[in-house]
Amino acid sequence: MADVTVTRIAEGNPMRFDVAVRDGDATTEHHVTVSEADLERLGAGRSPEAFVRDCFAFLLEREPKESILRSFDVDTIGRYFPDFEREIADR
């Protein structure tokens, strides 16, 4: 199982995060933004960091870490995976 480290690098709207996904000796790095509206709508009361970590868990269940975009906003995930909003809200 991959180890996902989420670090908030900027407050505001959107919030910005650096995410490192480590699996064995290989690590990928990602830059992610999350709007306050998306966090409120989909986060189910989670902290921003926990929400981003759960978003990566969702992605990693569907694709290898190397296939995840290096820079994206969380609202982009639903364009690739139509079940994202329904499933992430239930986590």
C-alpha cells in the first residue's frame, strides 16, 4: 500500500498542497488545489489534509501513482472518474 503525505503549502481559496506518494523505493510528487466550496461539499467534515489524502486513496484504487496528474485541482478528478463525487463523500 502506498504511503501518502499531504502538506498544506498555502491557505486561501483555493488551498494548495504538496502530495508525495511513496510505494517501495519510488516516490511521485503532486501539486493539488482544493476550493473551500469543494471541501465543504465533498469533505464530509474532514480536515483539508485528510480530504486530499482520501482523494489520493480513491485515485490509487484506480490507477498507479505514476498515472496521477502532477498538478491538478480536486474538481478535475470527476472528469476522469464520474463516480468520484459520490464515492468521496461516503468515505
